[in-house]
Amino acid sequence: MSEIIVPTPFEKKTADAVVIGGGIVGASTAFWLSKAGLKVILVEKRDALSSLTTAASVECFRTQFTEKAMADLALPSVEMFENFKDIVGLPDIDIGITQKGYLFVTDEPDRVPDLEKAIKQYDKLGIPGSELISGPDLHKRFPFLAPRALAATFNNRDGWISTHETTYGFAKGSKDVQFFIRTRVTGINLDSNGICGVETDKGTLHTRLVVNCAGPYAGSVGEMAGLDMPLRTVRRQKAFIRTSRKGVPPNAPFTVDLENHAYWRPEAGGVICAWVDPDEPDSPPSDELATDWDFAAESIYRVSRLNPFFETIADELKAEDVDVSAGQYVYTPDDKPVIGPCDEINGFHLNCGYWCGVMMSPEAGKRVADIVTGRMDNKDNPLRYSRFKEGDVEKGDTFLK
Ligand SMILES: Cc1cc2nc3c(=O)[nH]c(=O)nc-3n(C[C@H](O)[C@H](O)[C@H](O)COP(=O)(O)OP(=O)(O)OC[C@H]3O[C@@H](n4cnc5c(N)ncnc54)[C@H](O)[C@@H]3O)c2cc1C
């Protein structure tokens, strides 16, 4: 039986595996390790699971990835979102899956070959259902787009979920996991065989297996084990805008302007819009990120270019209808996550380095468990940590990251 508790101080406890971090990635990892028969303790410093980066996300998932290593995580993860009740064994759980697609749009003729190339790559990777849509067909199917929109890639299987329900679904569906909230990891103990325990502010956890799922703090947790991981943390913001305007197309997909990195999607009671600023500097991991006073205005301005109905939203906007929040993307040298053991420290496993951890979390957690139980050889895992020292590091050309 699993439980989510604030533990009373203890001298020592023992687990087969300790998962550090109670975001969606940690919850999925704990779920899959417990399904593989391990007794797991997950440690989360905050008051609740799913309360840091996972809560800051736009909650979207997609199949449209041009890199095989990413598609191999994304596709099975979408399947798991689609079959979540069966996966976690909870017939009543509702993760609010909404599959209205991802639409990557351009108005730049020079960009169209990139879209054609992406579609060919999706076909090659066996990603079903991706379409290149252009000209009058594009405007017929997505009449909210500005006349200048030229072409788009679209996959109607893509969409969004409730990350809160999904994280708690993994937790409630776990077999033998203790989820310790309000418990901070302060150190990692090593002996001549590698990992031997985890120090927390509530007591010591004895274990030979640790999985680092600490999101933006994964680098700090790595340092506790003596590992200097090549991770960068970058603030990303989003704006929720309350509006009941009739002009907002309620069935629109997650729509991305490829020319200015802006995106939007419908959300209950309004819209979410944002943009990914390529010049945003790195910032240290933080639970208290400030937001920019003009982020919502800048995002609306940017999405308006290809989605002109936003101009009317802007005209009637009141400050109390706008909520801006922020979290941090984590980037690795090749913009792909790190999953699996690190050779340097026996028993120290990683599941971190995400800018897209929501959509990858189901299969990424399963991969950790598959490697731990020997079902997958880490040599066959393209996201292994050793790729950085092996020099197998290539940035892909997936849109919007
Ligand atoms: C604006 C924005 C939009 C995004 N949109 C999307 C999207 O649409 N789709 C998508 O896939 N991704 C999106 N992302 C990225 C996504 O949110 C993250 O990749 C994902 O949430 C990472 O999950 P996680 O569990 O690794 O991290 P987190 O949710 O941050 O969880 C890590 C946890 O570790 C805990 N922790 C850290 N250190 C310690 C310690 N010492 N002791 C105990 N606990 C500790 C933290 O408190 C935290 O709860 C977005 C991010 C942002 C900021």
C-alpha cells in the first residue's frame, strides 16, 4: 500500500530505492520501480507532489519529434496517457486528456522546406498521423489563423493533460511507495560499493539505489554525490488570461508561431499564451522565480501575429484577468534528458535534464525501472549519461524547445 505522508523524524529507514523529487518525473519513476517489485521511498521537500516545475508547465504532450531518441520516449508516453486508467490500475482516475493536436505554423516561405523535412522525418520514425497542411486547406481547417499563415505541421493525437491528476495518479497507482513530503534531501552517502544512503532533514534512508528526479535541482543533487553534471536551468514563463470572448476558438490546437517562438492554447475559462525567449539567460535553480511585468503583453503581441483574435483580447484586457507564472527548463548539451545509471557512482541513477518532462515522464520512468531490473541494457539507451563523455552529443532540430 502506498502513502503520501509528512514523516515524523526517524533515525533510519531502509528502502530498495530512494527517488529524489516529487514532480511528475519522480512520481512516474517511483510508480514503475514499485511495479517492478522494489520497495521505494520518494522524498519531496515541498508541501505537495507536483508543486514546482510540473505545476508551472503548460501541460502539453506531442508526438512530433524529429530525433529518434526523443520520439522513442514521446510516442509510448502518449500511449500511456491515452490508457492511463489501465496503466495505473485506477478505473476512476481522470487525467483530463485533451487531444486537439499541435499546430506548428509559419508565414515564412523559406521555412516551408523545414516543415516538409520534419514530416518526412516523422514518417521515417514511424510517428503516425502527422500532416503538412498549407494554403486554403490550412485556413479552412483553422479559420482563426491570420491570412498570412502559409503552412503548418499538425498531429491531432497531440494535446494536453492535467499534470496534477497524472502525478497523483502515478502516486496512487504505485504498489509499495512511501511518498515523504516536507522532507529535504541534504546529502548522499557513499561507501566503497557506491551509494549507501540518503541524508534528509527527517533522518537517514539506507539504500543502494538513488534516482535523481530533482528537476531544476538535479545538478545540486548530483553535486551531493560528487557529480558535476552539465545541466543549465533557464526560466520560462506562461500567462493565463481569463476571457469569455466568443472569438476564442474553443477547439483550437496548441498553436505555435515558428517565427517568433510564441504559442497559445485554449484553457478552461480562458487561454494560455507564452513565448520561449531564446535570449533568456541561465538562472540558478529556485523555488521563487520572479516574473516579468510585461510578459503577458509581449506574449499577446507575439501570438496576435498569426492569431489575430488575440488583438480583441488585448483591447479588453484588465490586470486582474492575467496570471503570469514561471518555472525552469533544464537543458543538457544536446537538449535531451539524461536517463539511467551513471558509471562514476554505483547505484546513482538519473532521470532529469528536461525541458519537456511532462510529456516524456511515463516512458522515462519505465525506462529507469527497465534498466534497474535488467530488462534494458543501458548500452542500448541513447539517453545514457555516459554519452557526454563518449562525445555522442548532437543537438536535434525539433521545433520549439
Ligand atoms: C512555462 C513552462 C511551460 C512548460 N510546458 C511544458 C509542456 O507543455 N510540456 C512538457 O512536457 N513540459 C513542459 N515544461 C517543462 C516541464 O514542466 C518539466 O520538464 C517537468 O515538470 C519536469 O518535471 P520534474 O518532475 O523533473 O521536475 P519538478 O516538477 O520540478 O520536480 C522536481 C521536484 O524535486 C524536488 N526537490 C528538489 N531538490 C530536492 C531536495 N534536495 N530534496 C527533496 N526534494 C527536492 C522539488 O521540490 C520538486 O518538486 C514547461 C515548463 C515551464 C516552466
